Amino acid sequence: THRQEDGLNLGHIEFLEPEAPMPLPARFSALLTLLENVMAELEPQYRFIEKDFEDASWIGYRLAEVLPLSLEQKQHCLELSDPLRRLEMLVPLVESLRQ
């Protein structure tokens, strides 16, 4: 990235391949329940989004999107390329929000 003299920031992007669908392991069922409850509350905003409550990748990305996490925490979640690592990282964050 770089900034032009007029202050406009420019950069080059590289598209990543989408993650392959992966079934949600049972040990993350509490995260699934949480996301289902949150999505029910946010239904007006998500009514046109195709939901995939069986895909670990989709669930992790949506949780990173909707939970009240710091920008650094959200960014870290979004940078992970392994859906299970993303979910593993979210478990303690979700637990800390409940306290």
C-alpha cells in the first residue's frame, strides 16, 4: 500500500481461495447455538444472506463479524485460514464476553 500526495491510499489486493466447506465439530455446538440466537435477533439485516449453519467456516466468519470483539480480535479471526483454529480462538473470547 502507499499514499499519494493528495492523501489517497492505494494498494494491491490478492484474492484468496474460499475455504472448503467443513462440517461443524460437535465440540463447537455452543458457538452454533450462540450464532443462531444472534442471527435471529439480526434477521432484518441478514434476511438476504444465505445461511449455512452446518459449515464451520461460515459460522466462524459470522461470529467474528457480529460479536462485540475488538478490531484486533476481529482482524485476527479473519486472517486465520483454518476454520477450526478460528473457532478455537473464538471459544475463550465468547466465554470472556459472558462474564
